[in-house]
Amino acid sequence: MTKFNSLWQLTRVKARQMRNYKEKLAYVLNYLENNPNIHDYARVHNWLVMTAAGYKNKMPEAAIEFIKAADKISANKDLYNLPKDNGYEISDLTFEELQMVLNDLEGRKYGFQFKKTPKAHIEFVDALKKPIQASQPA
């Protein structure tokens, strides 16, 4: 499983832009309902736990809601047991979506997790850049 899946990254970025944590939570859980596979289960579960950690000090009630959601999908993990990852490819994203995901990922910091940017991140960013660069006038 990799978190560098086009549809997941687009969903994550759109959720990140939402200011209301309840809308954000509902949006990501809806994504999982529409993509009930083991890969998206892992992506969403990780996102819920990490987002809860981000809210822990500044908005404890939101953190609790994210943890409850993580616990709920964990308790119902068998609902998300399809082995095939969704087939969404980078080429399925619009130029605006590509740019939105690229901008988010280029600003991402990994210092709290890793000593350097993960190879999968670099490869995914490079893959996002190709269609963007191809659409630029020469």
C-alpha cells in the first residue's frame, strides 16, 4: 500500500482545504465508502489518526471525533477488504487538480517522521509534474 495514489491525494488535499472539521471528516469517510478496499482503509485510517494528532491541542473535540471515526472503521475493517486498489491514475486528474496536489506535496515536511523526503514522495511529485510541464507552452 502506498499513500501516493492520485484519487486519495486529491481527496486529502480537498479535505485539508475545508475549514469545518465535521465536513472534512464526512468528506474523507465518504471517500472510503466509495473505495472500500484495504489500501484506502489504511490510507484513511492513517489520515484519521494523524489528523486527530494535529487537532489534539488546538481543538480537542475535533481530535476526539477523528479518533472515534478511526476506531469505528477499525471495528468494521471487514467492510473494506477488497484487495484491488482503485484504478484512478494521474492522467485522470484535471490540470487544476494536478496543480493543487502538486502544490500541497511540494510544501510537505517530513522532518518529524523521516530524515529525508521518502523516495515514493519524490517519484509521485515527479509523475505529477510531467503532465503539467507537457501542458505548458514551449
